[in-house]
Amino acid sequence: MSTIEKKDLINTANISTQYGLIAGFLMALALLLFQVNGNDFSPFMKLGKYILLALTIVVALNVYKEKINGNIFIKGIGVGTKLSLIAGIILVLINYLLYFTFPSLAFSKYSIEPHNLIQTTMISGVLFFETLVFGSLITFAALQYLKD
């Protein structure tokens, strides 16, 4: 990685950390709005949160490309993957926070309601891995257009 993106996983100076936090909070806000509105059983609507992730990844990669010299493809894979990892961690933390403070607002997934800690952990795990996988795929696709 360049000096712009430190090797630390979580470093507030990193573009991946900054935009990962933004993506995680935006995605959590979208899921929270679905829970509040009672539209938590629409899986296709909930996939819309990945549009927010995609927009954040594209913006972060464009900012990163402007700050580095050389090929963005290899370095950009790392940035996008770390961004997705941090966004997934934020989703998990917010889901647990909601479960312990306002259980009725904790995120549901695939018709599984978080009635106990095991279900909340399972939902959080699915959200984390979905975010990591979708984020990596989005990063790979975006880099096809950004590479030299």
C-alpha cells in the first residue's frame, strides 16, 4: 500500500476506514428505516443497501486514484476490500447495539427475527459476509473502469 493507505486495518487516516465508516452507517440507516417502516421482509428492497455500498466504494476509489501514482488495480482491491470489511463490522456492531437497547429494531434477515442472541449473531454474520463479498465484487467491477 502507499503512504496514503496505511497497512493498518483500522486507521482513521486511511481512505478505506473513512469511507468504510460512512458506508457502514449509511447501510445501517437504510436497514433501520426498513425495520421502522415494517418493510423488513422484502429481500429485494433490502439489497438496495448495496447501492449505497457501491456508491461509497466508487467515490473512495476515485479519491484514492487521484492521490496515488501508478496502477490502481492491485492497490484498489485492498482499499475496496478493507472498506467492505469495515462497513460489515459497523453493521454487526449496530445490530448488536440495537438488539441490546431496542430489540424490536434489530435487523432481520431472510424472515429470521432476532428474538434471541443466537438469531442476532446469525443475522449479524450473514450481514457481515454479504457486505464483504458484495463489496469485493463491486470493487473488482469498479476497478475495471478505473484501471489504466
